[in-house]
Amino acid sequence: MKPRGKNYVTWLECSATGERYPFAEIRQVSDAGKPLLVRYDLERVAREVPRQMVSERPADMWRYRELLPLADFEGRSTLGESMTPLVPLAKLAPEPGRVWIKDDSRLPTGSFKARGLAVAVSRARELGVSKLAMSSNGNAGVALAAYAARVGLEAIVFCPQDTPTVFLEEMRAYGAQVRLIPGLIHECTREVVAGQMRGAWYDVCTLREPYRIEGKKTIGLEIAEQCQWHLPDVIFYPTGGGTGLIGMWKAFQELRHIGWVSCPLPRLVAVQAAGCAPLVHAYATGQEHADPWPRAQTIAWGIRVPQALGDFLILRAVRATAGFALAVSDEQILQAQKELATVEGLWICPEGAATWAAYRLALERRLISASDRVVLFNGACATKYLPTSSTAAIASVSTGTD
């Protein structure tokens, strides 16, 4: 039987001004145009939900349901979102047992986007929404299409015109409408927002509704539990729109509030590609917001985001945890992908490989220590990126061929 659970949500809150809005309302962003965050009665959670109770539940993302925003878990859209493993690097880690990869490629639809869309689609259905739209470089659109199909909702996905065909065909296989737009993902987002303003659909673009971040938050909740509620020292996260990084920061704060963890928060590291690194530049120059990145280009499609709505939240999370932001080149990404595959038997997506490249760079620059307990995040299956991130391209890193 599917669990009913209890709902502990108190209100929705503007991430910039703190203004509160009713949870029952259909809301996209705040009146200030900023992302909304779901707030919970954490004192009540602390009183009523022992940590051990959660650990005794089935090993899926819904085991944390008191910290999730659904009113009815019976009607949720689910495809079997099991906990994903922390895989230790057996050979490449500078010290044994110090570096792990959180491998979300094992989730339904082959990517971490399943977390956010499972919750967002479930909540949209509760709110009576029938048509959902989003912008996507690939994986998020696939997840939206699948979870919408699961509960009979209509999905429309706006993608950059150069989005790899494998993603487009997968979205269409689930019954989604796919619309190709000249330009990059922020230009696709403009089309979605314009339609939402006309009342054509509910917008589930990154941080333009409050619920995807709650699904992504479960990354942090799982890491905490898998580390026996003693958090790692550093987490490297491939960052485009940054929902997962913001979600982890939110998760760790909530866990401390309810008393499930008492250790310092991990240092959060935003990893970007050198060809699209607005947050790295903003971090280095002390800005609160990132300037749009011109002519963005990288083989790591998922982090090709020239401008993020939640840029200030990403930068706030990085700085609040004494983390940092790093950019790595496409060549470094390919080299990292090849190294992890041939040495560790882990063929991960370019965005995930970027975290290993950034880890090596951070060690070289003495931003971290070899003794730090580190989690690197992999978000998707590498096979989704063929032929753009092909085995021939990876092989050419060592052979020097073009």
C-alpha cells in the first residue's frame, strides 16, 4: 500500500524578500519575480518523526515524505525512485575511502531530473493542473514527459535547436510535444514564461515553481543518511540552473533544525564548464548575481545555462558553506570521463565527469585536502550523450587526434 503520510508544509516563501504565500495556491514565482521555497513546521517534524522511523522505510526518495510537499502520497506520480548509491573511488582517490560518486544515473529516465519532476508533477496534479511546459537541454524534458504520462497530464518541452536527437526522441516516445527554438535554454524559457502568462500551461522550468527543488532536496537527505548522518566535508556539484545545489543546502539546514545532524555543513562547490561559467565569474568577482554568459558552448549540455534565475541562491549557498566555484574545460571533462571509465569502471556523463576534473583542480590549487571526505555528483547516463560525447572523442584525449 502507498503511504498517506502527513503534510507538514506551513507556507511558500519568497527566497529574496521572505514574503509568505498560501501553500494551497497555484504559484509560479513570488511577486518579486524570485523563486519560492516551501517551508515546513520543522518543530513538529522533530517531535513526531524519529530519525529511526525514516530509516526503517523502503529505500526510496519518498521515505522522507514529512519533508516533501505533497498533500496526498496515494496519488503521486512515481516510477520507482530508489535511493542511489555512493560509489567509492577505489583507485583514483588520493587516500582510500575519501572520495565517492553519488550516482543518480540509476534513477528512472536515467537521470537525477527524476527527483524534481516526480515531486513537481505530483504536486501539479494535486493542484488540478492538466498541462505542463518547460525548457530543457534534454534530461529534464525526458523526465517531465515520463512523469506527466504516468498520471495522464500533457507535457510540452521547449528545447534548443541543437539538442541531441536522443533526448528529443525519448520525450516524444512518452507522448510529449517537443518544440525546437533557435538559441539556448534561456531563450526557450522565455517562450515557456510567455505561454504561462497567457494561461496556456503551468510552467515547470527551473525554479519557476516551488516543487522541483523539493524533489532535488532528497539528494542531500540521502547523502546524509548514507553517511550515517555525519555529512561529508565537501560536495562537488555540476551547476547550471543549480536546483540540486540549492536543494542540498536547504536539506542540510532542515536536517540540522530537526536535530538529525549536528555536524558542520559540507562545503558546496559549484562546478561549471569553461565555455559557460557565469557563476564562477560572479563568485570570483564578489557579485550577488551573475551576468549572462555570451556565446555559451560546452559538451556538457546539462550545465550550458547562460543565466540562472536562482543565481543569487547558488552563490549564497556556496559562500555560506565556505565553498567555491570552479570551471573546467571540455578537454578536462573528456579526460576525466576517460579516466573514470578505464580506471574505475564508471562511465559517467560529461557533467558528472566535470566534478572529478574540478576535484583534481581543487587539490592542485590547495582549495581542499586529500584527507577531506568528498562526494562528487553524477547526474545521468553517459549513453544519453552519444554521439556528441562519443567514445572516439574520449579516446582522442590520449591519442591526440581531432
